[in-house]
Amino acid sequence: MKSMIRDISLADSGRRKIEWVKRNMPILSGFEEEFRKTRPFEGVKISLSVHLEAKTAYLSKVLAAGGAKMAVTGSNPLSTQDDVAAALAADGMGVYAWYDASPEEYKEHIRKTLEHGPNIIIDDGGDLVNCLHNELPDLIPEVWGGCEETTTGLIRLRAMERDGALKIPMMAVNDAMCKHLFDNRYGTGQSVWDGINRTTNLIVAGKTVVVAGYGWCGRGVAMRAKGLGARVIVTEVDPVKAIEAVMDGFSVMPMIDAAPLGDIFVTATGCDHVIHGEHFRKMKNGAVLCNAGHFNVEISIPDLEAQAVEIQESRKNIMGYRMADGRWLYLLGEGRLVNLACGDGHPAEIMDMSFAVQALASLYIIENRGSLKPGVFEIPGNIDRRIAMKKLESMGIRIDALTGEQERYLGSWNL
């Protein structure tokens, strides 16, 4: 299968990265061994669009070990690692991605991945599904279903479902307990600050951090900022989440009030124009802006560019914008996912759980082929429990089990 990658000679470096994460992903390693014996994906064609770094590559290899024919691309131009892409291509997969692809190149990579003619789609943000429905609808009859990794992707899918536009069944991987409770909270919480600290080399302690959005990702970012010694302000539009942020010990206010107070701003909402023109006018000199949502629309870059009288690269992955009054505002990673545009993404142990959900959700689609109608489906609870037990086993932790008497008690209403 012919690939579109930057440089095949980088494959050895990519293989070393994949081997490193494999050593720290015991759940997927167990599935790889199991799938190699049972071959549950024999002959199944899978098109995958997830941030193309080592952990995603290992998921692809695990599915291939089960017999899947893989076509792989990235879900963000700045998160693709060229050596990892080369390693997968050298192993015979169809890989269509390179770092810093132009918008036109990125769209072409998505399209090439779908031209594989998939039976299953594994998506991160909804670009594969969007392209399938809008550009390659003739392929839809062969698609048995798909899996969506992110909150943003599920927002798009549920909008399609509401409008009657979704033509395939999609598994809501992001909503699985073993995904959002750990990946979104602990994974995002750590990797966002890994990206910020690596890129800026500035201290967090003593600064004021503004976190836009208090979903699971925002909770993780705020929790880690507090642990690093920052004062934390949360902005929200959901009154319930705002109360939760207050009771977790954070200040809550509108963005317009937080704008002049923040030293570091992190958006994690899944919405657009969360920080825009009127906010930029109020920010202090040296404020750092970054995004932890899937698309680079949460911070309004057009507004930032319109207000700037000078734009310069201040450091790798940091663009400086000088305002007319002399203030400098700094944007990290082009406003894209800071943990991947400026770092290596979530820790391997966290993605072990998330990608285990992807693998078992894909298997669920095969086992239920033909009975799933177009729409968005929750991950069955037994998948979460199976993964959670495997995670505990890998950590050397045992837990209690209900006795028969206890099960009867919990299942009874006449106590």
C-alpha cells in the first residue's frame, strides 16, 4: 500500500518510540497477544485518524496484529511525528500524514485514508466522518460503524444525528468511563502543562491561570495548575459546572473579568471564539495563550492578528503579537492542541486505557454488524469493567468481589 509520508529513512527512530510506549501500555500489549492468536479483525479494513504519534501507532499495530488492514492518518497537522509515520509505513501500512501539513495537504491525507474503503472508522474530532459523508458518500454502504475519541467529535456527531445526516453507527468512545475520567482529566491535566512548560520554560507557581471550561479536561488542567502553585480562575457558561469549580476551590467569573488578571490562559471548551478581541484589549503585557480543545478556533487568531501591529516568532512554537500600546501577547502552538502541538500528548499509561476502549469498541462493531442502526451509541458497561480490571491487574492491585448474598441484596426491592 503506497503511503504519503515525509521520509521513510526515519523509520528506526519511530520504531524505538513505539517500542517505548509498548513497554508502558500493558493493557494493549495483552490485547496484542490475544488478537494475534484469535485474529478477530481478519480482513477487516480500518481507517484511522488520530494524533499520529507513538501511542496511536501502537494501537494501529495491535489492530493489525488481529488481522486488520490499516490505513492511518493524523488528526492535527502539528501533532504528526514523521518518524512514527515512517515506522508504520515501513511495516506495510498505508500512512498519509506529515508534520505541519497545509490545510489542503491535510484534507488530501484524510481523503486518501478513506479511499482505503473502510469497514470501520476510528476518528478523533470527526474529520473522517465529515469527509465520508460530504465527499465520499459512495463508501458509506461498506462502513459497518466507527468510534469517536473526543468531546469535539461527539458534538459534531450528535449534531449530525439530530439533523438526520449521520448514516453510520458511531461508538462514543470519549464517553466511556475508562476514557473521559482518566484521559480527559489526568491525561490532559498533565500533558497540557508538559507542553506549556516545555515550550515557555517559565514558572507556573505564583502566576494566575485562567481555565476556560470546567468539563473533564478543564478540571484536569485546573487541578494541575493548582498543584504547580498557581492561582486559578475558571470561566464557564454552565451554572452546574461553575458551582462545582467554586466548591473545588477556584474563583469563577466571566472571561471579560478574568482577562486583565491572567498570566496564562488555557481554553478547553470545544466551542469557538472563547477568547476574542475585547479580551485581548484587556490582557496584561506578557500574557500566554494556549488551547487544549481539538480545533484551533477557541482563541480567535483573526482578532489577535487584526489588533497586532507586529507579529514575530519569539521562540519555537511561540508567536508574539505586539499590540498598539506596546503590550505583547504570546500564542502557543498556533492555537492548536498545546499538549500535542508543543509536546508528546498524554502519558502512555493513560492512552493505554483510552485505546483499549477503541480496540474493544471496534470489536463490538464487528460482533454487532448489521444490528446497529445509524446513530451515536454508548460504550457497553462490560467493556469499561474489563479494561478497568486489566488496568488494576497491571498495577498489582486487587479489589473485593460481591458475594452471592450481596448481589441478591442489591438486586432486590423488597428489603
